[in-house]
Amino acid sequence: MKAKYLLFFITVYLLLFVILFREYCYVMNPDATGYLSVAEKVAQGHFFDSINGIWSPLGSWLLAPFIKAGFNPVVTAKLLNGLYSCISLLLFYKLIKKFNILFYLEIALMTGAVLLLLSFAFSLLFADLLLVMILLLYLNRLTNKNFGRDYKSIIWAAMVGGLGFYAKAYTFYFMLIHLPLVILILEKRRNERFFSSEGLKKILLSLIVLILISSFWMISLNYKYGNFIVGQRNISGTISALYHPQRIIGAAPEEGNYALFDDISGLYKENITPFTNRETFVIQLKLIITNFFELIKSFNEFSFAFILVILVSLYFLFAKDERVPVKDGQAVLLSFILLWSLGFLLFSVQSRFIWITDFIVMVLCGIILSELTKEGFRMKRYSFVLSMLIIAGFYVYPFLLLKMRYGSGKKLFDVAAALKKNNIKGKMMGGVQSDSGLSDMVIINYLNHSRYYGPYTSNYSWEEILSALERFRIDFYVYSYNNPWQKESFLKGDIAARADSVYDGIAPGVLVLTFKQ
């Protein structure tokens, strides 16, 4: 596939992004408020305050200059996603060109990549798509024919891996294992030896560069929090949360933050590992089992052929079928997808965590289907139809994702605008009956630039809410309802009885109670 086709796909992507932007410009996730809060602190020159043990800094750093220049942070972050997608499309094109994939399959794969990147760009606001771009750059480095033959290529790969750490901290753990593993695999494939003095030197160099690149942020985190932390609460943070689950009704955000959600690094200070005691070991095993099924679910959501592609690729790698010679690049892709996916079993599996695997599976699928057209395979005559059916399956997931997000999120922006218009700004609490309700309140309060004090759980009593209202000297309580009887029931309750006034009709389905503390 020539470069002119790449230009065509980038043009198509940009046109679709511009046309659809209006319908997806309000899509926002609660995590984004944390990144946005960090970006605002950087833009204001408060670097020490911006150091955050949960939200990795790169996405916020890239956004900060635009905030300082006066651009809308939410809209700018969405446009930056469009830029990351364009670069990712270029990198995906470069990746598939490294393999002998048939022209019509390249066209089909690039079409799938456009759809996938559109759905990702409009699904979430921060960091995940930036990481996809960095990992595609990393994979392009590792699949070069000469990777690992000299020290320069090792240094470049480690530097890109370190950059990934600044996008998402958990990337550091992965790079710490994957880059040395790839060096060993390539040494074995090229020299028939797993260990050699030259190979060990390359591994040592890769680890030194990776740690040096990452050390600036690690030192900053340790200086601020006074204890060892790599970022995103470390892996043990998840175990700590399960071992000592915290039921938080209300909590004051740190100075300069919009919510506790902006920085929860201090919630789990105890260094709990899977081997702390028998109870945590059992919890970790249950977590791994749960995450395993979530991982299979995420694979199948993307494509019915996902697991099949991996299994067939593994067969060709280990069976050494002479009809399908496996290149070093394919071994690298397989090592990546297996290690990246299995690593999340230790703490959490979400579809956005494994977005990068969707691109790798598409490449592997293109390689396999191209090889099946060779002489010696019985299904050669059916290869075109089979290829189109399998690759068409890659298009379903992004279509469904785009459909699900279409036009969503505007209500939260409307509520925030209504609160601003009525000068309702200050210390806030909200009626949270579900996780989605908590997410909505976090987003609304960020957009309104108010300070949210909770609750951070849906399992609370009205007595606890009343106590928190008094303890934190809350100014406003926001209650969302779905039907008239919920509204009437709430207005007859104790919280409404304690309020000094009630705003009704500010926004559909929203009541605001004011308190003079």
C-alpha cells in the first residue's frame, strides 16, 4: 500500500472527526476531571501542587499550554485526542507495512483502524488514547528488522517505554518485563541462545535507560508523599482497597482540588501485597479469576476472532510450520499482547486498558489471512470471503461504541451551566444512588468549578448525610430525580426540611438545596 492511501485514510478520518465532533463533544469521564485539575495547576505555575500519585502527568502537561493561552480545556482535550488518533493511524500504517500483508487486507485493516480510533477518540477524554499512540510507536521500534542488533535501537525503545510511563504509570511495570523479554526472544531466534554476555549488556542498558527516564517523576512523587510510590497507587493499592474497603460518606478535597477524586493517593498508605497474609492471598486469587473472565469478555467484545487469532499465531510460532515462517516482528507482537493482557489480571481489567491489543490482533489477523492464500492450504480458494467476514467483525465494536456515546453527556454540561447562571457555586454535596450518579456529580462540580464533598458511596443513610452537611458546612446539596414521586418524596424528607431554600426548575430533573452554615 502506497503513501497516497495513507493520505486518503487520514483525510477520511479528519472529515469524520469534524463531522461527528458536535455529537461527541460532551462525552466526558470522571477520570478526566483529575487530569484536567492537574493541567490547570500546571498552567497556573503550581508544579508542586500538580504532582499527583494517581493521574500520570503527560496528558496534562500537553494540555496545560492551551489552558494558559485561554482555550477551553475540555474541547481542547477532545481535539488533542483527534491529533493522537491521526498519529496513531500513521503508526498503525507503518506497523502493517512491516509485514507481508495483502493489499486488499491492508485496506480493510486501515478501514478498521479509522473506525476504532474514531470510537476511542470520542469515548473518553484523557490519557488512554495518548498511551495507544506511544505504544504503537514502541511496537514500530521493536518490529524493525535491525532492532536489538545495536545499542542505539535499545536506547530508543527504552526511551519510548519511559514516555509511556508518563502517560500511564502502569506502563512502567510492563516495560520493566517486556523490553528485556523481547531482547531475550530475539537473541534466541537469531543466535539460538537465550543468554549471552552481549544480550545481558543490552538488557542492563534498557533497564538503566527506562529507570532514568522514569526517575524524574518517581522522585517527584516520593518527595511529595514521603513514601515510595511509582504512580496510580502502585499495584498494591488495588489489594489495599479490597482488603480495607473504605466507605466514604463525605470528605474535604485537598486545597486547590475540586473533589477527593482529584488525588486519592493518600487513601491506601499501608503496603499490602498479595502475600501479606492468607486473607489477602485469597483476595488476590479471586481478583485474578474475576479479571480473567473480564479479559475474555473484553476480547470477545472486540471480535469473535480475537482469541482464535492469538491461538493460531501461537501455533505457527511454536509448531514451526514450514508453510508459515514466523518473523521476529510477529514474535514481538505476540509477546506484547500476552504480557500486556495478562498483567491486568493482577489488579483490574477494563476495555480501555487493552485498547492497544485490538490493533495488534488486527495486524496478526492480516498476517495469518495473507499466509492462508499460499499454496498448501486447503482453504485458499475461500480465503477472500473468509478474510472479509473476519475483518468485518472488527468493525462492529467501534460502530456500537460510537452509537452508545452518540449525543451523550450534554445534560451534565447543561446542569453545570444552569448552576453557574444562578451563581450556585461553593461547597457541594449530591444525591448519589449509583456509581454513575457519583460520576455525574464529579463532572458537574468540575464544570461548575465547585468543591465536591461527597458522598462517595451510594450506601448511606439520611442521618449520615445530615451529619456530613453540618460537619463540612456545605453550601449546596444537589439532588437528581427521574420521576415526580421521587421529587415529592425527597422534598418531604429531613434534608429538605433542614434547607434554607430550594431551587426548583434550574434544570430538568434537578433540585438544589441551599444551607446557611
